Amino acid sequence: MNTQKQLKKVLDERILIIDGAMGSLIQPYQLGEADFRGSRFADHESSLQGCNDLLSITAPHVIREIHTRFLRAGADIIETNTFNATQVSMEDYNLQSHVREMNLASAKVA
């Protein structure tokens, strides 16, 4: 049975639960500029603090831990950490050329 049919079958049986607000769960980690940069972006010209999408590359353990917490709480569906991983949004951080990499890393972590 293909994935779409499997999903429809489960949806016919019960309501599925999706994960929640990733940004709200990142905040308690109190990550600083160095956490967002990691070694990969240590010399990047712009401030990166607050670029949560980048954490899938620079601190994937944090994102993985949050996904795990959602699953343990009963989530059936996990979204990727890519709320702002677009060319337009990443202009704020001068990271437009890394959007594809962020999206792929976020999918792998999820």
C-alpha cells in the first residue's frame, strides 16, 4: 500500500497530531551567537542569532531533541525546521545561498 493510501486509512480511523511551535521550544535553550554560527559559519559577516532554520546545520542535536520530545508527547507528524528557510527570509542573515542546504538538513534531522 502506498504512503498516501496508508495516510488516508489512518485518517479514517483517528485524528492525527502534528508537532507544535519549534521556535518556542528553541528559546529555552538560550542559544547565543556562537551556537547559531557553529564552526561552519564562525566567520560569517552577519549576525546569525535568531536564525532558527540554520540550527539544523549548526546545532542539529537541538532540533533532533525537540522533534523527539514532540514524538514522545504523541505527535504523529513532524514538520521540518524550515519556517523561514527561503531566499527572501535569509537575506536578513546573508544566507540566501544556503537555503537549499538548510532545507535538506532540516528534512534529514526530522
